[in-house]
Amino acid sequence: MGRMARGLADDGYMDLMGPDPKAGRLLVATPLLGDPNFRRTVILIVEHEETEGTLGVVLNRPTQIPVGRVLEQWTGLATDPSVVFKGGPVAPSSALALALVPGNEEPVGWRALDGAPSLARLGLLDLDTPPRLLAPAIASLRVYAGYAGWSPGQLQAEIDEGAWHIVAAEPGDVFAATPDALWRMVLRRQEGEMAFLATYPDDPGLNLASRA
């Protein structure tokens, strides 16, 4: 991940950091994280291992590319908006998918995340699996091009710098109908000072200019 636009720890964001990163939690970019790959992103942590590193997908970067253009066989199962999402800057030409599978079964081609109980039926889906085998089980599906990845210790270093808030995920976050609003929505439901960050202006410089 690229360097941040400025030193975030000096702006008081450190006291708002949450618990350790784990699969099933969200990384929410702080307002001053300037890296264009991650500015105002909400990332679901899919895998986190101390010795292997961390993998996640950006939940709020929909593209204009319909799922049917690249994965026609999955079109009927994709949740609206039925477009490919930009999952992150790593391996952007590859695709991965998250699917919600109610019930207790583990259908072929689907693997549950090791995450929070509220996301117990959310998992990674193998896009090489014939859709007809999974269609009866899937309630929601979203496809991502690329992913976000951190080597061991890298994500923790960014958290210590104040780049990310770590918060609990809710089932509706992954398949939000208005993903462009997700960053503000997730911040707004937090307690204390973090909720006020949802009102942080897109360009704080304009806010300062208006006071001059």
C-alpha cells in the first residue's frame, strides 16, 4: 500500500482505533488517508494470519462493468447493483466472490469465513464451480476484481500510524444496495467521536477557506 498523504497519528485518530484485525471485521479508512487506492474505503477482512499476512476486499468501489460481461454464468445470482466491484489493487485481473448461504449446509465450491458470528454464513465462492450446483443455496453474491493485501506486520503498522479504524461488520455491509454511501454509513453507527467523522468534508481545505 502506498504512503499516506500526511502523518495521521498527529491528528488525534490514534485514540479512535478499535480491536485487533480479524477475519470478518471491517477496516474503515480514516478521513485523511490519501492513498487513492484506499481513500474512504471500507474493507472486509477475509483472511488474517500473523505469519501469512492479511487479505481483504473493498466493499464500496463498484465499477461500471456488469457481472454478465465478464462472468455471464453468474449474472442471475449477482446482487444489485449487479456489477463487478474493485476489490483492491492486488491482482486486478483476477476475480473472487463473496456469497451469503443461509442454513447449515456447506455447498460445494463455498467456504465460510472464520469471522464474527453475525457473518457466519458469509463465505468465499469458487467461481469455477458450475452455478447450477450453488444457485439453490445462494441468497446474495458479489464479485470483486482484485483484492487488498498486506504482508505480515504491514497492516498493524498502518493501524498504529492511524490509517484505519477497525470496527464490527454487519451482514448488510457486504451487499449494501448503495455501496457509495457505505463509508459514511459505517462511521455513523459507531459510538463516540468516531460517528462524527461521517460528516468529515471531502475536501477539508474548502472548509478552512470558507472560514478565512
